[in-house]
Amino acid sequence: MTDPILELRDLEVHFNTFDGRAEVINGVDLTVEEGETVAIVGESGCGKSVTAETVMGMLPQPPGEIVNGELYYRDEELLGDETAHERVKTESLGMIFQDPMTSLSPVFTVGEMMRDVMTYQNKTNVGWLEIFRNIVGRRDVSEADMHDRCIELLDRLQIPDPEGILDRYPIELSGGMRQRVLIAMAMLGEPEFLIADEPTTALDVTVQDQILDLLSEQVKREDLSMLYITHNLGVARRIADRIYVMYAGEIAEVGSCEDILDEPLHPYSRGLVDSVPKLTEFDREGIEGLIPNYTEPPSGCRFHPRCPAAVAGECDVTRPPRFELADGREVACLLYEDGLSPAAANEIAATEADTNRGSGTTHGRSSGPRESDESIESLTQRMEDANE
Amino acid sequence: MSSLTNWVQSEAMENRKESARRIAYRFRQNPLSLVGLGIIGGLVFVAIFAPYIARHPQDAGYMGEPAVDFANRFAEPSLAHPFGTDQAGRDILSRVIFGTRYSLALGLFVLTFAIGIGVPVGLVAGYVGGFVGQALMRLTDVFLSVPPLVLALAVAVPLQPSLRNAMIAIAVVWWPWYARLVYGEVVSVREEQFVEASRGIGASRLRIIFREILPNVMAPITVKFSLDMGYAILIGAGLGFLGLGAQPPTPEWGTMIAEGRAYLPAQWWYSTFPGLAIFLAVLGFNLLGDGLRDVLDVEVD
Amino acid sequence: MGFKSYVIRRTLAGIPVFIGLSILIFTLARVLPGDPARLALGPRASEEAVQSLREEMGLHDPIVVQYLDYMAGLFQGDMGISLTTNRNVAADLLYFFPATFELITVGMLIAIVLGIPLGIIAGQNKDEAEDNASRLFAFFGVSMPAFWAAILLQLLFAFHLGLLPATGRIGVEAPPRITGLMLVDSLVATDFEAFRSALAHLLLPAFTLALAPMADIARMTRSSFIEEFNKDYVHALHSSGIPGKLIAYKYVLKASFASTLTIIALDYGFLIGSAFLIEIVFAWPGMARYGVDAILANDINAIIGVTLVVGVVFIVANLVVDILYGYFDPRVRYGGDEE
Amino acid sequence: MGKDGKNHGEGGHITRRQLIGYASAAGFTTALAGCSGEEPEETTDNGLDDSDDASLVYATTISPSTIDPMRASDNFENIYTVNVYDSLLNYTDDSPPQLEAGLATDWEVSDDEQTYEFTLRDDATFHNGDPVTASDVAYSFERMQELQDGLSWMWDGTIEPEGVTAIDETTVEIETERTFAPFLFTLPYHPIVNEAEVEENDEDWLEQNDAGSGPYELVEHEREERIVLERADDWWGDDPAGEPFEEVTLEIVPEEGTVNGMMGDGSADITDEWLSVESYEELDDLDHVWVSDEVTFSPLYVFMHTQREPLDDVNVRRAISYAVDYQQIVDDILLGNADQMQGPLPAEMWGHNDDAIQYEQDIDQAQEYLDESDHDPEDIELTYTYVTGLTVTENIGLLLQTNLNELGIDLELEAAPWTRITDMTTSQDTTSDMHAIYLSFSYVDPDTFLYPAWHSSSHGSWESAAWYENDEVDQLLDDARTEVDVDQRTEYYEEAQEIIAEEAPALFLVNEAELYGVNERIGGYVDNGLVGYSKAFWRLYEES
């Protein structure tokens, strides 16, 4: 195996809130290999967006605070070196966000933005004079060349009437179009690594499909690596090589796309997978309960209060380490402590679950995502935006 | 297992306590708003206990026992008269202390009146909508098309100049701001689902207004109230300064500054100290209001 | 919808407000105590003279008729005779308005030129020393009674230091009146001595006037700058390789400028209100001083006139800003009335 | 009419005074003194009009509403009018002022005291060269009465337009409607204009031009800025004792500090009377400036409403009159620049009664009178109304509050704009219990103060805010108006003063000095206390 292009080690992020310190990311490790697409999957508020923001260097600090962890991009540590992070972000990363409206400047035309991207490609140390000249509308790069390149890109993203689009403001475009433009913009910078934070969530289902197709087409074509954040396993299946399942700021399970979907090991993953048939939206019926309170996270395994297979006296005491199984699969559940086979573990889990269900507790409660957010509401507006 | 349910339920029940805690927390995070609160607390204290704090309450006309001593005019600030004396030999500090009463009273009256008129108007306009709503809001547009000081001047002219009439004039031009604020909130809240829902189950309009809409506009009104207290005091002082507010010998701050101007620059203290008092009071309300704005997370204006 | 129709729509929206304002002011003025005819002629005039003037002024007509007469006159530049100056109010306003306009415009320019950088500096250094200093300054700015700040500045710069003139508009012979704006007129006349003098006289009152809006603008620029800076597009543009400076001063500034503009419009209107206090302190021979004069003399026509002009300035300022707003932020243009 | 600026004033006038109150930001003196006052020689380069010797600069903080002579009413306007326009008669600068020849060199009064014949000088010409004729005079009287503005009220009921006829080129006959003894004393305030010029020009032509024949002619009128006058070469009058001023500038300087600065560096020669007391003290300290502080005709009354309880009781009024600390008013409020009044007439006016009672503070006496009345002082609540912005009357109100408090009487202060006060005093109901008012001076005759204030036919005017009613006084004042013999008139007036003082329908507080700063280089300056005439520029000259 070659060196990973991106590696995140033991990330811990805390948020200062009125209730105290929220331990939002609690020891997350993540690697993305060259040319690989990795998806982080988890429900709202599980910390996947915070992870992505940390990688992108846009974690709001305060209230957020990176307590621990290292981020390597091509073996260069970034969390301790803001300049390097900035440089990598500028030179190598491309970003695609959930809300295409806020991801494009609302006050400039698509063409203006694209031209600026092209003008300053690989330029560092731009002086004030240049800034001023730009603001009054002067550029050194040939307008015609830029125009052609824009058209080409927009064309590639199957945008009708690319000529016309250039003179439009984002507000004049539909959501799908905006997202295409956004992808085009990200591609313009010729990145090696894309970070996509729920880029299709805000779109209609049919449009989602198209965008996903377009995105994977671009990734394949340019041989990019990508970190893809989603709460939707179905989406992850379509685009990712590997999947990280995240729960309450911790990695619950890691595995290849097929492994996770075919044979989820972690009880949480299983719950997620059970809800997959409804591709369109995340169905919470699969797992009962809510994301826990981050300021006073449950002891032991953070999932144990919701876990159908929780073993009293174990799961609520011991924090499960990640057990490495075969083929790069990892799972953080005490069930796998003794190298238990997945099948056996499943059985135990099923029994536990039955017993618990008998006591009949949590069915039919109308707990929407809003309420779950209640406890971490003050983390950041951003998190909410990303998860709505 | 069941603990989770309980947790959620108690969470919901404690929502109110929760949000109070949250507010208190955020408020504590903002030292400037604490300073503001401190200033205002001080002002209120001074206003209430003015007769006991001021060394020469009769110089401020307290208990109708005026005392002038023209022979002691324009004493410079000293231990006996920390803010000096004015042209009638009165202790300026005592007068500034009593002035607190007038400015706070003015602010309170103006805002009580403005909210009393503005909120119902905004509610009606926003909730009823249609022609009535449009007409009401156009009316507020008209009021808002002139700066409050100028309109208050125009309203104050037909009335005799006095503190009471200044209050009325300012209040008359102030309510549209609240009507506008409430109207905006109502329109956005009106469309929100929970109102739709309560309408669906046959909630009366009044009930919707009082149970759903009013609580929603409380936060912005609270913030605006605090910010406006300062602003109303400023406008009141401005009217006093122009001679259309409180009349001498009322120890109203703006009026005192105007009187003192005739004796600048030699008797610099005459205008300076009442102005300082206005500045402090307005600063206090602004700091508090700004803190509240952060805490309650609302944008006004 | 095109930009042009947006502009037209906005302009038309100002008309009913103006009409409403004129009705409001006219009604207010008519409940003024005292008889305008008597006031015009002075306390010694005979009853007959007062009666005939009353007839002449149409004071016996129903108020609606009086109002329509007034509006009809207004369109012909006739705003009635000022009781204090015996001239037509329109002529008086034409005479006094430029001084006020010059004052508040220069005041606003000062506020913008100082306020926006102050806000940006604060926004870029959120929660650091620069930010706190700038915020504290903003609080002081909005909390100071303008007339008091004026007096303090006068005491300091005019009386104590003797650097600037305490009052008035010019200290040398005024240049020939063309626009009524001393700065412009003195330049047109290439009279630099007059220009210098006019500028020196303008500095203190304009700066005093600028304090509050400067603070407002800084505060608004800061918060919208911070808000914009946290938007996804900033990161997206950044990751596409656009330099940070360009993002800050082109993208973020333009996007946040829309909200700053609103504040500027609002404040421009408020400035003309503060001018009523500032002109008195600095003996500035402008419309606001004329207005206060009129108010203290129950000079009804002048009061109506001044208030209307203030209203028009306010409405026009809002209009201009709405239009600029539409220019700066296409969302407004396409989004209908509400942002 | 208005000497008013300060105090009374018609219509808008007081307003300007109030503005001055604000604008005066008084005594902006120290700073300016720093750059100008202390070293007057050094700093003539402040650009404020270099004072060349042939030019006189009068710096004033007020500005005229109008310079149409028939509309002029306030002090500034009258300064302009008397210097640019001639009238039939002039006042001398004696104290009290006497009449002297103006355009009329000679005049005769008929036996019935109602018809006057004036012979005009034949060498008077208007500034455009036209000779001044009798028909111009007739036209001027007609215009004055028709406009019903300015000072026209002075001749209401005395002159009808058709009563003035031009007998020939140089003879004018005026037939008055009634016998009005002070008539001749009013004539110095009736300007004569050039009929042809006024008729052929627009209504407002006179705002930018002059149509007069006076010692000075208008060369520039920059509104709110200045009025520049130039000496009319062929004016008929005598030169003063020294070199007269070729040019006179009335510089409108709203800010008091600037006035002081200009006086300091010599770019202004005479100030107006509206500066603060402190400013005059400052000016007095300058080597080359002196301050004129003549007490002339500026009486301040506090009227008491004689038709309303409890002030309808003479004992209450007397009690109040004895409660007031007059000495503190003169010494501490007016800093000595005033005399206490003795009775209703200023002592400087002819016909003043030196035996009229002069009240002094005497609390025992006051208490006695109060005991004599039927009123319990604890029940007495009075309102004292003064003109907004007039600090002297405000301070006096504060003092009265304290003084009356000693008797147990409550006094409330109320400020009102001048226009409102003139409105209030039109009816008994709206008139306040007490009104502090400066009486207005019009002509050099006791009638100017006594008739408007104390004759019952004057009721409803701001000068009769006491609503005083006394048949005997009415009779005496009427008699004095129709009697021409000065000794006889003096007797009438003295008797009237005695009765009025005795009945105390007002607090006769003080006669205030009017202060002017004057450069030492100005010769011939005398304050005769007359509106306009106290600034007769043609009598001034360059002191060598």
C-alpha cells in the first residue's frame, strides 16, 4: 500500500458551550489513499461535518477547539501549521458544499467567479495593486482563453447554454445547476483532492442522481481523491470505495463499501443499513433514540444507551477500542473483543435486542432531528446547516 | 433504556429552565453587557434614592423648596460642589442626580407608550393582513420617513414645551418602529407550521396571537426596548437642548446643557457634567441591549 | 425583472410616502396654536388687517382645500411666506439647504471613510484587541449625545487648542454663490484661501456629526464581514485558489456592503436630524438652524417646508440606497420586495 | 417696536434672539482672545475684513428679516433704516434725546393740534439723484399704512393715508385723526422712500436695493452675511467733528466668539448689545475697546394679573413687591448693569416721578400686607411666565421662587416662546399670573411706556399683561395725550406714576443697561438708548 494522500490521526475537537465543554470529536482516525473516494456516514450531529471542517481548515474556533490530533496531507502535518494548511487548501483541495447557494458568491456572476479562479491559479503573493486592479475590472489573463476554458468545463458538467450561464448570478440558477457550477468551480482550481460535504442533500432525488454521476465521472476522469460526507448510505454506496461509519464523534466502523453494506458489524451500522431501502431519506426507525448529549457523553461506549445489543456492566463502562479485523475492516464494539466472528456477534446482538425490545420503550416517539440537535444546538450554526 | 425517554422528556420539560440558563450563561460571557447592567442598576438606584444621595436636594427643586444663591454662582468643581455650581449657585451634582429621574421616566414612558400602540398595530397589520394591514403599514412608513428627532420637533411645537409634552411627542413618533418590528415577526411566524397547525385545530385568533406570536416577538422587543431606552433618552435630551423639552429649573440633563452653553467656555463644567450623565445612561442601555441582542440571538432594525 | 424596472418600482414607492408625510405634517401644522395671520403681522396689527390676511391665506377654507392649495403651490415652487423672514419658504430653503447638505454629506463621507476600515479591521481580528477597541469606540460613538460631543470638541479644538474655528461656515469673504456649497464654490472660484477656511470650519461639525454613523457603520461592517467570512463560498473560493485578499476586499466586501449600505441610508436620514442640534452648537447657517428658528417662532410654513425637505432627503436617501443595494446584491433585484 | 431683539420684539424677532442664545455659545472669547485679543496688532490677517481707516464695521449676532424700510421693525433693521433713509425729523444723541430737523427744516402745528405743516429742505436728493419731494413723503406715509407691517402700528388711529397731502413741491400737510401729543416724536421712525423707484420695481426690490435719501447708501446686501453701506456724498447733513467713515459694514457674525475676536484685532469697531455679560467683561479688558453701559430705556416688569385671585388683592401684590430681593437682581443677576426702577417709568425718561414709591425687600412688611389680605399664603400658587431662552428673566424667576417661598407662596416657572406669550396675553383667561416682560420703547415720550401698559384700552396686548383697570389713570393718560403743554403733561404723568406704583400691578424691577463694545478709535459714539439712532453712523468719526 502506498502512503495515504490524507491521514487524520486521533482527532479530538471540543466545543465550548453554555452547558460546558462538548466533546464533539473523540479520537477520530481517517485515511484516504491516492485516488480513493472515502465516505463518512452518520446521522445528523454525529460530528462528520466537524471532521470535514477540520480537514478543510474551516472549523470555527471558537467555539470549536482542536484539542488533539494530526492531519497529514502527503506527509505534511497541517493542523499545527496554519500556513501550510492554507497553502494545501489553495493548491490541492477542492470543496463542494451542501448548499450551493451559500457556496457561490451571491453578488458576482458565475463567469466573474470562474475568471478569478483561473486568473489566480497557482499564484501566490498577490499584491494590493493587483487586488485593486481586479476590483476595478482589469486582468492580465486573456479573456478569450478563460472564456473557452469555462465553456469547456461547464459543458463537461452538462450545463445547457454555458455561454448564458456565465453572465448569470447564482440566484438565477436552479439548485442542480448551481451545484454543477460549484463542481465546475472546484474543478477549475485543478485540485487533487475533493472534499464534498453532503453535496446532494439539498437537491431533488432525480437531480441527486445526475450530480452524483457527474461527480464520480469527474473524479474518475481527473483521477482525484475524495472525502465525501453524507448521512445517506445509499449515496455512499454509489460513490465511495470505503466507508467510515461515525457515531457521536467516534468512528464506529470502517470498511469497504461492500463490506459495510453487505455485512455491517457494528450494531449502529446495522441500524443504518436496515434503513437503507428508503434511499431517499435517512430513516431513523432503524435505530431508536437520539444522539447523546456531548457535554456529558454516556460512559463506556457512546452508543450503548441506544444499542439494542448493549451489555450492561460492560458497554456502559468500557470504551471499546477499534478492533482491526481482516481486510482493513475495523469496528469499535465490545462484541468483537475476542475476535468473535461477525456471525456470532450478530447472534448475540439479536438476542440482546429481543430481550430489550420486550421491555417496550421507545417506539412511536416522534423525535425529530430538531430535538436531537437541541442538546448541541449551540455548537455552531454551521453544523445545523449541514445536517438539516 | 427507559432512561433515554426520560431524559428526552425531562429535557423538553426543562426547556424553559434550560433557555434561561443558556441566556444567563451567554450573558455572563459578555463582560460589556454586565457593565451595562451595572450602569443601569446604578442609575435606577440613584433615581430612587436621589433625595438621600444628593447633598443639596433643594437645589434640584426637591419638595418644592427652591434654593438659589446668586452670590455663589459659578463655583468651580470642588469638594463642596464636585460638579461646580450653576448661574444660580445651585449644586450641579445634585441636579444631575435628580436628572436621572427625568431621563429614566422619559425613556420608560416613551417606550411603554410606543410598545402599547406599536405592538397591537403590528399584530393586527401582520395577522389580519389585507387592506387593513397594508394601510397600517403604509402609515408607519410615513412616520418612519422622517428622523425621529425632526418629527418629534414637529409634534412638540403645537404642544407647550414641557417635559410631559416632550414625552408625548417622542412617544407619538416612536410606535411605528415597534409596529414594523412586530409586523415583520408576525408575517414570518404566521407562515410557520405550528401556527398553521394550531389554526387547524381551531385555535382562536386571539389564542394564536397570545400563545404563539407574542412569545416569539418578546425577544426582539426586549432587545429593542433596551437599545431604545438609550435612544429615547438621547432624543429627549435633544428636545430639552432645543428648548422644547423640560423647562428650567427642571434639572433635566439636556436642558441643563443648553443653559450651560451660554457660559462656555469659562464655565465648562456646567454643560460637561450633565452631558456625561446622558452619555453614561445611554452607554449603559446600549451595552445591555447589545448584550441582549447576542444572548437572545435576534437582529433588530 | 430588469434593473431598470427595479429602479422605477422603487422610485414610485416613494411617492405615496411623500404624500402621506405631507398630509401628516400639514395636519400637525394646522393644529398649531396661534393664528398664523396674527403671527405674521405681529402683536400690534389691527384686527381688520389680520382678518384680511387670513382671507388671503385661505385660512377660512376647509383643511382639505388648504392642503390641496398648498400642494398645488408646492409644485410651482411656492411654499408660502415665512413668517420670520417674509420670504417664500421655497426661496429660504433653497438658500439654507446647501449648507446643511454640505455638512451632512461631508459628515457621512467621514463616517464611511473611517467606519468601514474600522469595521473591517475589527472583523478580521474578531475578539482581538483591535476588535475590542473598535467595538468600544462604536459604543461610545452611538452613546454620546451629539450636541454634547459637539461642545466637548469645541472646548478642546477651538477653545483649548485653538486649532479650528469654533463656529460659522467661513472666516474669509465667501466665494460667489453658485451651488451654495462652500467647498465647491470656492474651488470653482479657485479661491483656495476660502476653500481652506471653509474646510476648517466644516471639520468639527462634520466630524461630530460623523461620530454616531461612523460607529454604526463600523459595527455593521464588522458583523456582516464576519458573517460573510464564515460563508461556504469563502472557503470554496479560497480552495479554488483565489487569493485571500481578493476574497476579502472583493467578494466579502461587496456582499457585506449591502447591509452596510442600509445602515448608511438610515444614518444619512438620522444625520439630518442630528444636524438640528449640531447646527445650533456650531452656528452653522443651514436649514436645520432655520428649522429650529421656525419652530421657536411658530413659523408654520417654514416648519412644514423644513419637515418636508427632511422627509424628501430621507426618502431619496433610502431610494438611492435601495438602488445601490440592488446593484450590489442581485438577490434583491430578483427577490422581490423582501430580501 | 423693537429695541426688542433682546426682549420683546415683534413676530419672529425674538426667535433670532433665542437663536443667539443658542448660537452665542457665549463668550467664545478665551480661545479667540488667545489668537487675537491679547495681541491685537499682530493678527489683522484673519481675513475678516481688513479695517482700513475710512471704514467702520458694526458686528452683530443677529440678521435682518427684511431691509424694506416699511417692514423694518427690529433693532438691526432700524439701524439700517435710519442710516439709509431720511425721515421728516431726527433725534439728537442727547439724553433724553431731542427732536431735530430731518428732511423737514420747519414745521408748524395748527391750533387744534391735529394738523401739521412741514417744510422740506430743497437740497435733499435720493441716492439715484432724484430730488426728495413732498409727494414722495405723502407716498411714503401711504405705503406704510397700506403694508401694515413694520412700525406702521405707531400711526394707527392717528394717520389715514389720505390725511397726508403734498401742498407743493416742498410742503407737506399731515392731518391727524386725533390729537396725539407724542406725534412728532414718532416721525423720526417714518422713513421716506423714492416713490418713482419703488413703484417701478418689484415688491422685493427693496430687499436688495435702497430707495432712500439718507446719509449712507446700500452697495451690497449678502443675506445672512453682511450689508455694506457707502457714504452718500451729497447728503444734506453736517459732517461730524472728525473724518466721517466712507464705508460702513454691518457684518452679520452669528457667533459671539468671532465678534470678540474681531473686536480684538480691530476688524470690527462696534458690537451689538446681545453678547453675554462675560463677553463685555472680556472686551472691557482690551486696551483699545471700551464698553458703553448706559442705562436708558429697557425697563423690566413682572406683570401681576390684577383681575384674577389672589393678585386682584392689592395687599397680596404689595406683599410680593416687598418680598423681592431687588438688590440681588441688580448685583448678582445683572452684575450691576442695571438700576432698580422707581415706579413704572425709567428714570431716564422725562416726566419721571422721583417721589413714586420704590419697593425694597422687607419681609416683615410683606408679611404684614399678606396678613391684611384674606389669603392664606399656603393656598397661594402662582405661575411665572418668561420668554424661553432669556436667562435673565429665568434667573429672576428662580430668585422670586425662593423669595416668595419665604412667605409660603408657591411659584411655578413657565417658559414660553415669545409668539406664545403675545397670544396668551390676548385674553384674561390665558394670561399667566405673572409675566416677566421687557417693555418696548418707541418714542421719547412717557406715553411710550405708560399708555400701552396701564391704559385700559390697551388691554389684550403683551404690554398690558396686568389687565390693570383704573379710571383715574385712564383719564390722566388720555389727558396727557391730548395736552401739548409739556409741564402740564409732566404733571399728569407724575400723578399717574404715583397711583400705579402705589397699586403695584407689577413688580417694577430694573431698567437694564445696554452694553456695547466700541473701539477707541471711534469718535462721537453716544448711546442715546434709541432703536436705530443709537447707531447713527453719520455722527461717528475717526478719532485721531
